[in-house]
Amino acid sequence: MGGEVAERCCDPRCMTGPGPTSEHTTDRTGEVPPVSPAIQRANRMNAANMVRSLLPLVVICLLIVAWQAFRSGPDVGVRTVDPSSSVQLAAARAGYQLLVPAGLDEDYRTTSARTDAGNAGEGDPVTLEIGYLTPEEEYAGFVVSDDRDADPLAAVLDGAQEQGSVDLAGESWTRSTTVDGETALWREADGVTALVTGSASDEELETVAAAVAPYRG
């Protein structure tokens, strides 16, 4: 009996280390002392403060991105031109009083201008074309020529169906619907035809037509 007891006492598994027994019991169970409520509250406050401090920066970044998109969005790919050289050349070579839109708001941006006056001899027909991008981002085209068969006129008016007339700035314009379903406003006097057409709304086309007047140089 005595020898057996001695063997058990020498077995390391039966021995306890220094220090209170309760301390070793806590270590073996792996329990972690609870965090102080004050520390928990401080941690929450730190996270909330970080979010509040970053929020204005995020808002500013979003506003900058939105502003850049607003400025560049509508005008991407839009190239404006100065029509004055084409208008002056047409006026110098034409055998008639040239008509052009005048006094349009700056929201009507000129995107194209061309004339065949450069190749015209004395007495030859002269055609002038001016294209606009309207405030609603649509196209409005103006054509004037003393050749009713000129391509810019024939391409629009051939096959068009007349839909009555409208008085604009004291002038009567014939309203037609083209084979493409677009509105065409045109008038003819003394062998000269003026035309306004395009994908723009009737209101915007009428605005361009109402601005048509003799070119004063």
C-alpha cells in the first residue's frame, strides 16, 4: 500500500503547480475576464467619431464627381463652328438677297456651315447650309438656295406631305412632313427657297425659322 501511494504521488499528473488551485482552474477553462462597460463605450465612440469625420469628405468627393459629369456630359463630342466665312462667301456670290437665321439664343449652337459658292460662276445658283444643335440637344438645319433642285432641298422636300402653313415673324411658312417623318418648314419667294428641318421639335424649328432674315453683312 505504501509503495503504491508513493508512486501515485510521484506521477507528474497528480502534482499541482505553485499558486492557488483556483487560479489554475481558470486558466484551464480559457475564460476571459469581461471587458469593462466604460471601455466598450469608448470603443463605440471612437468608431462613431471616425464615421462622422469621414462623412463630409465622402460627400465632397461625390459632389465633385457629379459636377464634373454635369459639365462634361451634354457637350461630349459637340464641335461648334463659326459660320461667318461661309455666309459671307455665299452673300458675295449669290445673285439674290441671302437669308440667314439671326439673333438666335446662344443655346442654339452652330455645328456646321457650308456653301457651294466657292465653285459658282456669275449667275450660277448658290446654296447655303447651316446646322444647329438646339437647347434640347436635337438637330435643326437651315438651307437657302435659288435652285429648287439643289440636293439639300430636294432631299427634304421631295415626297414631303404638306400639312398647312404657319405665320412666323410676319412670314408665311409651309409646314410639311418629310418621308423620314420630320417636320419641314419652308417658304419660297422670287425663286429663292428657305428651309428649316431636322429632328428638333416643332417649337425649336419654328424658333429658327422665325429668326430667318436678310443678311446685312
